[in-house]
Amino acid sequence: FRRVLFRSSLAGLAVTRLVPAISWNPPAAETYGTVLGVGQLNASAGGVAGALGYTPGAGAVLGAGSNVLSVVFTPTDATMYATNVTNVTWVVNKAGLGITANNQSRLDGQTNPALTFKYSGFVNGEDATVLTAQPVVTTTATTNSPPGSYPIWISGASAANYAISYTGGTLTVRAAPPVIATQPISQTPVLGSRVTLGVVARDRKSTRLNSSHVALSRMP
């Protein structure tokens, strides 16, 4: 306790009141999303009867960084004891947020599909609206890229209360199946004779791959 001088209006008497010492250790660091409760708001006034009022109060969720917690002790016996105030610092670490690119595929010669991604790690019902910068997704594949696997990269997101990590994906370009078509050959069929058809295989870029002639005949 420490003593303070309090001058009463009664007969000019000077009364000394005791100031209760508030005991309050700085709470252990927590991750963003932790709700303030008895684990942090646990000050005591050395057994002196009274009320402890905290700011911020129980139930609050504080942002990442160093946060000042304050308590005011109001004694029940205001004649004997004076009000006291003290503060502690509570460190809140950023929560982890993962952003993962979704794998994609397409046929060669086609344009790239929309490059999408998914989140994991939002807390307190939050979503992408809390980001201060949205992620950007890119790939090296172009319309003319040959069949193969191409990386999908994701980057650029930021948020005040989240430490962001990224997982890339893969865009797989598959060879398009050839287009098979018959090619008419000018001829006059005769019943029972052989009929020749031309067969042409083309890829989706209209490049001739192969051609052959098939002779069909009807048995008499």
C-alpha cells in the first residue's frame, strides 16, 4: 500500500487513505483470434474488497501487435482506500493464413482456364475481405504452349493480422486428340465392286497428320 492525503470538508480534517497495490503480470503472448478472458484479465488488489474494471473488457479480440490492457480498481470502502489504475502490455502474434493455388488442366491450343485458389486459416469468422491486398495468380503457360506441366504461382496478398504462406499449383496441358474425318474420292460405285474412302487425321490446329485410303467391297 501507499498512502495519499485526502482533505475532508468536515472541520478541515486531513485523512490519509491507502492506495491498494495492484498485482498484474503481463499475459503470455497469444495468436490473433484469442478472446480476452480470465487468462489475461487476472489482476488482484491484495485482498482489498472492491471492483476491477478492465479496458478492453472480456470478450474482446485484439489485433496483432503490442496491446495495452488497463485496469481500474475501485475499493468498496472509499473512506479507507483510494482508487488505483495500472496497465500491462499483451503481445498478439499474427495468425497463419495459407493460400493454395488449385491445379488446372486443358488441351493444347486452348486458352488457360481461370486460375483459382483457396484459403485456410481465417479466424473469428473472417474471410478474404480483411485482406489489404488480394493474391495474384500467374502461370507460364500460354495458348501455344506444347503439352506438359506448367507451374501456377500465387503471391501478393497481405493482411494486418495474418502471416501469409503460399502453395503453388500445376497447370497440365494435354495433347488434343486428332480429328478423324472421311475424305470423299470421286468414283462411280458399281454393285459388288470395291469402294475406296479417304481417311484424314488432323489435329485441332488443322495440321494434317496422316491420310490413308481404305478399300471396301461388297461380296456378291
